[in-house]
Amino acid sequence: MPAPVWPALPLEEWHAPKETLHRYAQIVGKVRLDLVPFQNHWWHVTLHVATRGFSTGPMPSGDKTVEITFDFVDHRLVVTVDDGTVEWFDLVDGLACADFYHQLLATLDRVGVHPQVHPEPFDLDSPAFPNDRQHHAYDPEWVARYWQVLQRIQWVFVEFAGRFNGKQAPVQLFWHSFDLAFQRFSGRPAPPRAGADPVTAEAYSHEVISFGFWPGDTHTPYPAFYSYTAPEPRGLTEQPLAPDTAVWQPTGGSALLPYDDVRTASEPRAALLAFLDSAYQAGATTAGWDLDALATQADPDRKNH
């Protein structure tokens, strides 16, 4: 079977739809934030890459269980309830964030789900969701391509995650910054961050090495993979990275690898695994983690089970 093609995802080709989709995702994510019981490091609020798009997964609401899905095959926002009820509305070009916000809450109201959604976007320079008519671009082709890219990446992340034996986050879509990411933890608490807001303080309460992918933004105008270690240990950015095009950022202690360098590699999976492993080795070694104790033993032969 030939290896799957990793599609190109130039930010300049879909910047406006990406900005709109990010805000849609924040609105849906805030529903999950309200309904799902708290988990450490905000793992309860994230979205997940699914077979037709993005999903909240099941969420409790009174005696109901509800799920919200971004369907990027038929381009709908679908609300499913465990009593068999299914409601949806179309995702189309011109659907302003304000209309998405009101349609989603009206749809949830019809199925008896009434979340309390804080209407302000998180860390985005935008009007409140109920008033945001600036963001209304939706391009089915580019949105579907982004989802297809995340599907490729997700399974490489999952493969790499299987090599670690310690506390580790699942692979999740963080709607705050719109990145697909997961984290490894040493098991030791981190020093409190002076002046940190509650979201940041909880996210970085323990020593962590994070790995992720994001589609680009104004600071990094192209899709890229990243990794960082927090707190940043001395000597981190002096460690080697792979492949050769991976670099340490001048500030912040983040390793960066452009997505295009992975997708055009002769073996994209191997190139991405090399980056993840080199960034992990750099962070864990300089931070004094016990690499042997945290390494998973060889994958068992599942064919005999």
C-alpha cells in the first residue's frame, strides 16, 4: 500500500477561513469547557480529530449525553444526543461567527442542552462572538485539507506517544491556540510562574515537554511542528535537532520544523518521528529526567492476542 500523501497547507491560501474556523472551534470548545468535569492541565476542554472532522466527544448535560461534531465531509455542524436526536446546520461561506454562535446555542436549546458560554474569544483580537461579523470566510476545500493534514499528523503523534511510560496527555486539538498537541511530564512539580493567569498556571504546574503542530499565524506565517520544554533548562538550545532543517527559535526555547520539510521528505513519518525524538531527548536530558525509567518497553506482538 502506498504511503498517504501529505497535502500542502500554505497559510496565505486559506488565512481568512482559518481565522473563522478558529473562532468556530473556540465557541464549541467553550461548550465543552462548561459541560465536562475538570481534568488537570485543561484536558477536559479540548477537541479531537475524528473520522469526519473535529469532535467534542461525549459531554454530560443533566440526564443527557451530547456530542458536537464539525463534519468536514458534508460541511455541517452536527449535534447528536443519546436519545437519538440529531440536529445540524450548514457550514458555508458567509456564516459569520455571530451567526454560528447564535445557531449553535439555538440548536442546543432545541435538544434540551443549555450551556453557559463565555462570549469573549480567548487570546484573539476580535469582537465578542455574538457581535463578530468580521470573520465569515469558509472554504470547504481548505478546511477539509486542514482536517486531512491533522489526520496524518495525529497517528504519528500517537505512535511517538507510545514510546513513553510516564504521565502523558492524549493527542488533542487545543482550541485556544488552534494547535494539535500532546505533552509528556517528568512527574515533578514546576516552580510557580510569577504573574501567570489561572489558565497558564494550571497548564504549567508540572515539568513538561510539549509537542505540537499549528497551521501558522502572524508570527510564524507557515504551518510548522514545534516542541518546547518548561521550565526551560539550561543548555536546551545547544542540543542537536533532527532533521537538519529543524531549528531552535531565537527566544522562548522552542524547536521548530516547517511542515513543508516533513511533507516533502522521502518518508514524512520518519522525518516527523526524528524531530519529535530529538526534541524530547534535548529537553529530557538537559532537565534531568530519568529517560530509562520513562521509556516504554518494546511493543508486544499484538498478532498473537
